[in-house]
Amino acid sequence: MTRTSEVERSESSGGLAGLFTPERVAVIGATESEGSIGRAITENLRADFAGETVPVNPNYDDVLGLECYPDVADVPGELDLAVVVVPPKIAVEAVRQCGEAGVRNVVVITAGFGETGSEGATRERELAEVAEKYDLNVVGPNSLGVMSTPSGMNATFGPENALPGSISFMSQSGAFITAVLDWANDEGIGFKDVVSLGNKAVLDETDFVEAWGDDPDTDVILGYLEGVEDGGEFIDAARRVTDDTPIVMVKSGRTEAGAQAVSSHTGTLAGSEQAYEAGLEQAGVLRVENVQELFDFAQILSGQPLPDSDDVAIVTNAGGPGVMTTDAVGDSNLSLASFSEETLSALSESMPEEANIYNPIDAIGDADIDRFEEALDIALADENVGCAVVLSAPTAVIDFDDLARVITDLQAEHGKPVASVLMGGERTASAKKILREGGIPNYFDPARAVRSLDSLSRYREISEREYEDPRTFDVDRERAREILERAEERGDNRLGVEAMGLLDAYGIPTPEGTVAETPEDAVSAAQDIEDDVVMKIVSPDILHKSDIGGVKVGVSPEDVYDAFEDLVTRARNYQPDATILGVQVQEMVDLDSGTETIIGMNRDPQFGPLLLFGLGGIFVEILEDTETRVAPVSEREATEMVEGIRSAPLLRGARGRDPADREAVVESLQRLSQLVTDFPAILELDVNPLVAGPDGVQAVDVRLTVDTDNL
Ligand code: ADP
Ligand code: MG
């Protein structure tokens, strides 16, 4: 996988500021014609934009009262941004003219590119070439446009402008943006920048993650993605940014991964969904399942500080909702705080006898505002408390506006994150507004409040992560290349145990073994091993050797000759024209004290090499108990993979067996990670089994698919 260096990246995205803070914006294809996109954009820009809007269209002298120019070249003075709304046939030419005229940022609204078939795909390539030639930042094509609230710029054709805020939002769906804005404006949720990514011919999610990571006015980055252009690059960028800016994403839609990946057992297990799951997690992205969580997390991350601990205090005037909240805490990574002695005595002094002073604090139904305030103040002051949920059902003695003010004041005073659950309909409206101004979200459902607080704690963990570089082992890369090239010479892209040398070259232990071409050779190979042996048919046409009886374990020296002939006969019976390279004669590995595991790799079109670890042998398909990570993996990530499978206790030595040598398994994963990173031509590879015993590991079988054109 190629991971672009920081320097190269920052050069290519260096001018993104001009995209969001332009002073003069040209609308190429501006028109007055009713119901047209060219008119909608001109109107939207004219409405609130602090800068100047310049229509360009040879058919008008002025558009909506603004002076119009026939050509971008005719516009006097500098233009920072051009929005292109002309028909597809002339859109690329329009962008080229922008490049000629020195406009660095272009938003291509025009559709009819890659999304429409081969003519469109050609047009999209031409667009990318023009962008490259003139070093342009191009958003789109097929984009709804961009917005930036500090300058009031709405360069979209959507019906609504965003409210100001500190969330920057990118979406691969323009329609989703219009829907979100309609809703967010009602909810009072504001944005810093909004980008409709369109077809991502030039600028993609990685560019915006980097740009917003550097933007002091963006507190949270939100994304709705259908795919990631370059997973490796995205991971690198996101890791840098999430140090201080959280990224929350919802990813929908399936990719072509399945079609591209060559299918085999590991291939189907390590599909593209797993690549996203692993890749986004490794990138430090908070991945959410639905739109509600996307905005719940965004709001609390932009409004509240991170908690020092995961211990929640619950303060309520209603028993039932308090219990619901407690359950939700149980389902989360948070835990219920246990109060200090001082807290308990302070509470027992100030609360009525019937109140519950243990967490959740139930100030009971007749609690007035003073009692609520006291309870929350005491709870937030406790050093065992990291964050709090405040719940209230409507009662005759509580005014929600007063309570909202108490909550915002105490939150600000104690500096600990708070989520509020003022339960009700209309009567919560003005209280919600007070809370929102204090950066505190309010929910009807206590479980949402808990999940939102949980996202703060998840992000705290992400922001504190130290990413280690992958280890680099001293390996014999040339020998590995020769083995792969030999496959190319044979004209075969599937390799089996004849390629065991590949593992050896990368320092993954393998038992002694040779591929014998004749029964005589097999006998002498067995003599060298001086013990019973394992014999396996070697044929690119036979992927699963034992399925056809192609593996014989524990063959004594005198049976080797006959075993050779028998294995060849079985292969011929299975497939008369099978290419048979010979029979492997291999040293026996002790399976009684070892556990069969699998290490494998499947190359994802977006994220690149996806490593897999699990229990091997026949278990791999039945249990589906595997861990995946995008390679290259660090030592820590490799360790997490080994520890992360459900059956990890088996490796730690269950039922009186000695524990497996975990370090050796972890090291093999890292070495395999290096192999597949060094050779992008390896499309897919599994070592199954890698026998993990108390004194190390042995790889006894390997299978791989190679893209021989790419060596
Ligand atoms: P395939 O996966 O193509 O059927 P393998 O080489 O993985 O072929 O062999 C199948 C099974 O035979 C392994 O899962 C393992 O249980 C056993 N086996 C293979 N090689 C050895 C060996 N050298 N020592 C002990 N058992 C082996
Ligand atoms: Mg096998």
C-alpha cells in the first residue's frame, strides 16, 4: 500500500482555505431562468455571502442584478472560487478556462460524469487531468456544492443555508445534505463548512479530513461516506487529525470488493465490510450505525469537554427513567460511579429521607429546583464522578427552563460533561434552547444520553492513542521475489506448498520439506528427515488438498514410495488434466501440543492488504472467529488480533495444555504483514494452519494468489 507522505499531501491540499474562505466567487453558467440550478446557486450566494458573486454567462449582461461576464477570462481582478454549472459537454472546458484564468478552486456541480457510464467516465478522467495540469482544487463533479458559514457562503443549489456552528460536514450524497440541513436548522444545529463530495474526481474525504484537522474553527468532522478512495492514505491522515479533532462517520453502501477479490475461504471471510470496520477503527474514526448517532455524537463532541473517567452519576426525580438510564450504562463502556463518603453524607444531609442517595440519585417527584441543584452540585463535585446524566419528568414543582439553567451553570462550573434528559414534548422546547446554548444536548430517551456520553469516552481513548510504527524485520526479499517470479514463468497465478520458501524468506518458521517429482526423490527426501513424514499433493489445480485425500500424515519411510503413487492417482482421478508439480515430503509437526491457527491476507480495493487471524484448520469456516486489521500492522495491533478472537483462551492453555507461544504468533503476523506490504502483487494469501505450540510456531501449509502482471 502506498501511503502518501505528509509533505506531498499538504502540498496538494494546501490551497483548500481558498475554497472555504473566498472573497470573490464566479458562477459559471449563472442564469435567471426560473427553476434552474444556475439560478438557485446565484440566488443562494447573493443571499448571505459576505464576498462578491460574479455571474459568468455569454447570454446575459447581468444576472439577478449582478454584472455578468461572457467568459471567466473577461472577469477583472482575482477570483478565488468558481462554481461550474454548465452542461456536461462543456464543463471540462469551463474548468480548463478557470485554470487558465488562475482560479485555484473549482466546484463542479454539473452531473453526467463517472456516474453515467463510459462517456461520462472519460469526461471525469479529463477533468482530473485538467485539475492536475493547473493544480486545481476541484470538488465534484456531480456535487450539490459547498457552504461555509463564517462568510455566509452558500455555493449550493439546496433550498437552505446552514446555521453557523463548529461541525464540518462532508457527504457523498447531496440529497442527504439538503435533508440534514432542513432538520438541523429546526434543531438549531450549526455547521462551519459543508461539502457535497460528488464523484470525488480530485478532492476526496482525506483532503477534507486534513483541511478540517488544521481548521481551528472546526471542532468535529462528520462524514457520510459510501466508500473511501484510498484507505491507507485515509488512515494516516485521520490518525494525525484525531489527536485533537474527532471524526464521526456513517458509512453505507457496498463496494465492488467482492468482485475484485479472488474467492477462497479467507476471501469470503475477509470481505469489504470487514475492511471498513477494521480500517475506520484503526484510523481512529468513531463509526456510527445511523444518522441519529451521527448528530448525537457530533453535538456532544462539539459542546462538551471530554470526561476524565468513565464513571457516570445519574441525578433524577423519577425512579423508572433512572433505572432505564442505569441499564443503558450497563450496555455501554461506561460504569456507574460509586460516590465518596463525603458525597454520601452531604446528600443524606440535604435530601429528604425517602430519597435515594446512592447512584442513581433519586431526588423524588416533589424535588424542587433547589433540591435538584444541590444534588447535581454534590454529584459533580465528587472526584469519583467523570460525567453525569440529569433526568427529569415534568412535575408541578419543576420549571424546565429553571432546571436547564441550573444544569448549564453547574456543568460550566465543574467542567465535567453532562447530558440532559428533560422528558416531554412542547414544554421542553425553550429549556432545550437554553441547554443547547450551553452546549448540552437534551434527549427524550435516556439511552441516547448515555450513548452520547460514551462517545466522549471513546473519543478520549482515541485522542490518547499512540500509534506505533510497524516493525521492520530483516528478511530475504530477493528470494521471495524469485519464488514469485518462478510462478510467473510457469504462467500460474496460484501457488501452494511449493512456495513455502516465501514464508521462510520472511522468517516465518516452516517444517523441513521438499517437493519431490518422482517416487525415488520422495524416498530420499524422507530419508533426510529420518522420521515419519507428511506427504501432500502439489498442484495449482487442487486448492484444498485434504478434500481429495491429497494429504497423508504419519507416513513411515517404507510407505513413502507407494504413498507418492497413490497421491498422484488420487489427483488424476479428481481431475485428469490437473497440472501436478509433485508431492511434498514434509517433516511432522506435533499437533497434540499445538493449536492450528490461520494467518491470512485478502487485498481490499480501498484499504489494501487486510490481515486476518483466527483458529485454523477446519474451525476457520465454522466458527467465523477471526480478527482483521489493515496492514501494515504494528506490534500492538498484531497482539490485539491474537488476543481479540473469542477463542483466545484456547491459546492461553485450556484444559491442562501448555499455553501457545503468543509472541511467536504475533511475530509471524507482523512478518506476514511485511511480506504482503512489500509485494502488492500478492492478492491473497493464507497460512492454514500455522501450528502454534508452546515452543513456537510452524507454518505447515500456504496458499496464495498472485497478480503476475504486477511483479
Ligand atoms: P489442505 O489445507 O490443502 O487440506 P494442509 O497442508 O493444510 O492441506 O493439511 C491438512 C491438515 O493436515 C492440516 O490442517 C493439519 O491438520 C495436517 N497437517 C498438514 N501438514 C502437517 C504436518 N507437517 N504435520 C502435522 N500435521 C500436518
Ligand atoms: Mg491447509
